[in-house]
Amino acid sequence: MVNVGSFPVLTTTEYHASGSRKKFVYRLSRNPLVIALGYVTVFLFGFCIQPLFRDPRRHLDGAAALMAHFALLSILFLFRPDVAILAVILPWLLGAGLGSYLFYAQHNFPGAEIRAGTQWDYVFAALRSSSYIVMNPVLRWFTANIGYHHIHHLNSRIPFYRLPEAMAALVELQSPGKTSLRPADIFRCLRLKLWDPVRNQLVSFKEGRKTVVPAPFHAIACPDPVR
């Protein structure tokens, strides 16, 4: 499995060798609807519930977050259900859906490059396995410049408000893999499901059926640094 941020990717070999249950879960995890419902699937389940069940002592903060979350919603629904729906639930759904897609597109984009095993290199992974998501100034402000993801991975200590400055100052940072939030680019990213180590590129499930690899491929594409 290739570790690419919040959406790990199976190689074509691993996918073909998987049982029907694992294939179903994997296909479900990369379904556009699941990404759009990231409020539940990514943030509540992936960031809070799943780590809490995996290691309760280490992830008690997940339990605290869930308790605070549902306590707030319970109080709002008790006294002002209209406010709960219009001012909390709907904005959270929209924001979390966009955030989940950003998590996805930051490492699952056309042109992403991944190196295997001992060939893995931190700088290469940051600059070639992480995307630069082109946005207008308003979206850059709302997303805290997270579209400059290749620079964030190269040095996570750079403040978000200085990421554009860093890219403008260094020629080496100005040729990343790019995508955007245009519908056509979103479609191109969402169709990428598997890593093909023969063609060295992300491919769709249909394209992945054409590839047979004799041995598993292991890589760490770009683990998310501590934010």
C-alpha cells in the first residue's frame, strides 16, 4: 500500500490479490460520494472514531472531540433546530466535503510520482508526490493556502501566510504537479484509484485491470507532516 496522506492507495498488484471484501471497502473509500460526505467519513470516523477504537489510550482526544461535538449539536437541536441545521450542519457538510477533496487531490492527481522502498526520498516526495492546487485569492484565504501543499510537505514549519512567498522566491518550487478546483480537473483526480508501478502513474480501476506485476510494490509517497 502506498501512503498518500489521508487516502492510502493500493497498487494494482495488491488490489488484484485482494479478496472481495477488501476490494469493496477500498472502492467505497475512494468513491466520490464518500469523499463528499467527508464530515462523517473522514473527519468523524477517520480522524476520531477509528483512531479511538484502534488505540483508546493514545487517542482520548478523539473521544473528547466527539463528546464536545455531539453535546453542541444536542443543545442546538433542543433549543434551535433551525440554527443547528442552517448554521452548523450544512456549513460543516460543505466545508468538510471540500476539505476531504483537498486531502484527496493533494496526493492523488495526474502526474504524481512515487518512488519505491530504498529509492524513496523526502524532497522528491514533497515536490513530486504532492500537488499545487491552483485557487483564486478568496479560496486561498479560506483554505489557509493549503493548495501550496508541495511546499508544506517540504517544510511544514513555514507559516501558511508565507507559502506563496516561498514559492515565488525559489525556482525549484515553481514546477510542481498542478491541479485545480475546475470540474474537469476534479474529474481527472477522482478517476485515479490505483498506483501502477509498471507505468509509474496513478490509474483508474479500468486501466489497472490491464497491469499484472509479479511482486508487490512498497513505497511511502508523502506522509503528512505534523501540522
